[in-house]
Amino acid sequence: MLIPCSVKNCFQLLRNRQVPAAGLKGTVKNGLILQSLSNDVYQNLAVEDWIHDHMNLEGNPVLFFWRNSPSVVIGRHQNPWQECNLNLMREEGVKLARRRSGGGTVYHDMGNINLTFFTTKSKYDRMKNLKLIVQALKAVRPQLDVQATKRFDLLLDGQFKISGTASKIGRTTAYHHCTLLCSTDGTFLSSLLKSPYQGIKSNATASIPSSVKNLVEKDPTLTCEVLVSAVAAEYAVHHQIDNHINLINPADETLFPGINSKAKELQTWEWIYGRTPKFSINTSFSVLDGQSHVEIKVHVDIKNGRILACNIKAPDRWLPPEVCDKLNSRFIDSKFCPIETTMLTDILLRTCPGDHELYSKWNILCEKMKGIM
């Protein structure tokens, strides 16, 4: 059963040790089930942060359901250039987010359900949560062959991944979140989670590719609504609480004081790209020079999302060494992103307004550079 979570209701449902009068507080016996009214990935990730940071989970575990409009979510220690097709994401308007938990990269859309299990650190148990989901699925469709693996994934028919896991363990609290593929756009998922960038060398956590399948492909009646209701019911039985899904607005500062600042931080370039572990790119590309092609070699070191060192090598006959040197030096300390490169290109091109051939080559080179960003 879905119940709008008013301020008054939430005051009665939750106890909050750190946020006074204005926040969610009150008392809850044994547990609470929440579902977000928002489809914004940053707002929903902010709810996770807020609950982890502010709620007293001692004896009060929380299950949080949330779904997002098309988004790619990378793990805390991952490299977005290595994990996904950033150019395609920009073209399609797909959001990129970095979560605070570890693990691999996932694609979210409205056909995917995200579940977050909040507990105290001592009660943290990923396998227990996954088995609860399995029990819920088999309660509605006993014939389903779904099993939890040692890697804390859920497999359908022993081979297709329908759920991946990540977690965050704090000093006193912890959360385990996982996906549940219901009717996700599989073609889009495959295209977006395939990096086109060559020559990346990085120590960032790399995702492990898996064959995936939607539950609706197995049974068309397994909609997101059916799955959410099934898991909520199983959770309620397990924790001996009322089967009430409390609807929440993640942007409501009266319920979650300070949450909008958390959401804004998650959207910043510094968090999404600037937290990328140091990496380098060694690549090359060819450009047409009359009737023949010229090879351009590029080596770039990137730290905190900014260019630490850049070495672009082109044949002297195509581009004078002093021009390459100027371009290399100008890239230093700039953000490794197309927008910044475009701005830099415009500035550099103004230095040679009368030399149309050089202008053209410089522009081609910068466009090629944007292709690896």
C-alpha cells in the first residue's frame, strides 16, 4: 500500500538523533519502507547520503525504493572515460552521476528499480538482503530461477544478471544498494556502457561486463509496480512491520534539512569528474593532408579531472613544432572535457587570424582532441 509521507507522518515514523525539530523524527518500531517521488538521480542519491548521515538506524532499518530517468551511475573510485560512452550520453541527454559507494557502473532508467537497505554497521548483511529479494520474486512467481551469487549479484536462469550490488559502510551505519532489471532498454544500456576511448591506462576500479536480462522478458506481468510491492511485502513480513510504502519528496527541506545542498554537490564537475583517480591516455588518430593521411600521436596525463601533462606530436610538415608546443602548454591544468577545449581552441585560434591553413589545422586537431574527452 502506498502512503504519502507528510511531514507529520514522518515525524511519527522516524527518530533522528542529529537533526533537531525541523527534520524527520519520531519513533518507528522495527523498520520503515520509503519510495521516492522523484526520478532525478542526484536527488535520490542525496536521500541515501542524508539517511546515512542523519538517521538513527538502531533497531530501525530502512528500505528505500527509487527509480531514475536515463542515467549512468559510476562507483566512487571509477573512471567515467573508461566506463561509458560520454559523447553518446551528451548527445542523448543521459545524466552521469558518481555515487559514494564503490562497485561498478550501472545504467538506470524507469525500467530499473533501485533498492537501498539501510542498517547499523553491525546488522549489515548483503546476502540476507539479496535472499529477501529472491524470496519476494518467488512469492509472486514460484517458477522463477533466481539465485544470489558469491559476488552479490542476482542471476536469472543461472546466467543472466538482473541485479548488481554496491555498498557503503560508515562508522556506525551502513547501506547496501542494488538494482533490479525489470524492463530496462537493453540496447541503450549496452551502447552507453561501452567506452569508445582507446589507450586509457588507469588504476581505477573497472567494471566487469555481464550478460543481462529483464524480468519482463521472462514474464511480461513482472512490472516495476509488481516487483516493488512484492519486495516491500517480504520486507514488512521479515521485520514485522506494516506493509506501508511511504512516498517521499527528496527535495523537501522540511523532511530532509540540508538535502538540496547534498544534491547540488553530487552534480558538480569536481565530484563527478574531479574525483577520478589519476590516469593517462596514449592514442593516435589520422587526419587528411591533401591526398594522404597524417598520423597524430597524443599522450595525456590527467589528475583530478585536469590535464597534468600533454604531448601532441604531429609531423613538422603538417604542423610546426612551435605550434604543437603552444597547444601542449595551453592544455596544462585545463579540465579534461570538450567544453573547456572548445573555449581554449577559440582563444588559440585568435592568435593566428590571418593564417587560414594553420587555423584550419589547429581547429582539426582540437576537434580530434575533443573526441577523446
